[in-house]
Amino acid sequence: MIAVLALAAGVVLGLVFKPTVPAVLEPYLPIAVVAALDAVFGGVRARLDGIFDDKQFVVSFVSNVLVAAFIVFLGDQLGVGGQLSVSVVVVLGVRIFGNVAAIRRHLFRA
Amino acid sequence: MTRAPAPPHREASNLLTDLFRDSLDGGYAAAAERRAKAGPEPPWQRRTGRGARAFALALVGFLLAVAYQQVVAGAAGNSRTRADLAAEVAQRRAEADKLARDAEGLRDEVSRDREQALAADPELQRLRDLEARTGLARVQGNGVVVTVSDAPAAVDPVTGRVDPDNLGRVLDRDLQAIANALWQSGAEAIAVNGQRLTATSTIRAAGEAILVDFRPIARPYQLSAIGPDGIDKRLAESATGKQFKRFVENYRMVFEIKARNGLTLPAGADPGLRYATPPPSAPPSGAGPSGGPSPSGSRR
């Protein structure tokens, strides 16, 4: 319950304050969103599995976002452009799929 | 039955199979195990954990909202910029058209006044001829209209895809060749899609478009020329005319020559004065602050 409220509060804050993203951070935003979604779905699944852990959730969220941003940064610096961020999207996308499938099994038994 | 040997590259395949099989972070299971061994955490730790969880989730929501707004703003900004640019182009073009009309009206006035002033002078006829030749005056007469256009794009009958390489496309070179052939056939004045060609006119390509005097013209291209009788036949007999007839047969390009009576070709763009300047004794009311040199400007 607190979790849903916190999520909603964050969305409302973002919509109300309308922060402008600095141009330097702009390329990292989409990847950060994917990383955050991965952490959230992982947390939901752990919750349904009954093994949720606050510390693990926070750490995985922060490290996911940081590592994803670092990989994008590294790709930019190495001159391979968006190709390294493809790896982030693939890995996190596969994990999101797997976690959503597990959540679905929990909720619908199918 | 024997067991199959372990495949080579175990590391790599393990990485991928792990990824597909265990999408959950291993840390959750480890933490649960630790909890089962050491018992539940003290209350202060649980409270901090809950706070951190709420904060992280708020951050996630914030991130989502910011990303959403970023995407929306970007899309709106792009389309708005394009619409603004298009509107500005249309507005500037309308302004330029209006100024050109004004200039034409003023030029008509000047030539009327001049004709009145020079009514008795035999030079007037020579002046008129020169103006007609150089494209400074509107001309009327009989002549020929040449219509050129691209061949219809080849469409693949199976896939329905349009072949991007259209060999029958009209290039700027084609219009140049036809204009030159018209001059050669005796044309006295030529206009392309209503734009008069003068001695300094250009027919050029910019990307896909053809520009006449830096103004884009659209298909089908119509070259109207005023010239002596039989100019249409001479054009058809010329090397260029024969060449385009072959283009019509081979590439299905559109090329038609039609004699027409009573053509009116507009005056060309004003060439602008290069060396002449308005006399310094012009009435000061006409010259604004940025006008020609004012009498008081030559103070030494």
C-alpha cells in the first residue's frame, strides 16, 4: 500500500514540478527508465514470492540505474554509440519479461 | 545410454540460460535465507528499510513522469518547429510575390511615362525591342508550348513497391537543353512555368526540386516560347527534340510540343541596378534613414 502511494506521489511530483532535464543527462533517461522498471518488476515478483527485501530492492534499483547509465556513457565515449545500450535493453528486457511472466503465474495461476 | 558431454563455452551458455531462467535477482533469495537463519530484523531496521523502499519507488515514479514529459515535449517541439518554419516560408514567399507585383506595376508606370516622353523619338522602338529581348518587359505573341514531365514511376506488379530509380525523371539539365534548343530555334522570349528567362537566369537542381532563378517550380514543366512561325517544327527537328523523342520511347517521359497563338509571357525578375545609384538630390521624404546617400552624408 505504501509502495503504491509512494509511486503515485513520485508521478504527481514529476507532473507538478515539470523539471527540465539537462541536455547532458538526456541520453541516459530512457535507459534509466528501463532499469527502474526492471527493479520494480523484480521487487513485485519477490513480494509475491514472499521473499521481498527492502535493502535488496533499493540496492538493485540504484545499481541498475547507475550501471545502465554507465554503459550508455561508455558506449558514447568508445564511439559505438547506441550499440552498447542495446545490450542493456536486451538484458533488462528479458528480465522484465521473465518477472512479469512470474507475476502473471502468481496472479492468474496460468 | 551415456550422458552427453558438457557443451563447450559453458560460461557463455550459462550466462544466457541463467538470464532466461532466473529473471529474479539472486539477492532476494539470499536475503530470505539470511533472514531465516538470523531471525527477523530489529524494528528500527525494518522502519528504515520501509522508508528507503518508499523513497526509491517515489524516485521511480518521478523518473517515469519526467521521461514521459520529455518525450511529449520533444514530439510537440519537433512538429511545432516544422509548422512554424513552413508558415514562415509561405509568409515570406507571399511577401516576395507582393513586392514583385509592386515592382512590376512601378516598372509599367515608368515605361508608360517614358513612352510619353519619347513619343517622337525613333529610339523608342529600339528600346522596346531591347526590353523584349532582355526579358525586362511583358511580351505577347505566337509561339510554342513545350510540356515535359517525369515518366510515371515504375511499380512492381508483385510487391506493389515503387521503384525509386526512375530513369525518366526530368532533370535540370533537360530543361536547360530544351531552353537552349528553343533559343536556337529562334525563340525571342521563353518562360518556364510562368517564370521568364533572362540572360542571367539559372535553371538548377536542389535535391529533388528544380529551381528557376532560385524559385522552385513544380511538375509538369511548361516552357512557353514566343518565336517565328514554324518554331515548333524546328524544335522537333532539332537534335534536342529528337533526343527527347527517344526519351519518350525508351523511358516513357512526357514531352509534348504544341504551337499556340496569343501567348503572354511575364517580365523577368528585376535585374537590379549594379552601378547606378539614385542621385543625391532626391527628395528627402522618399529616402528613409537607410535610403540612398543623403546630401548631408558627404560631410568632410
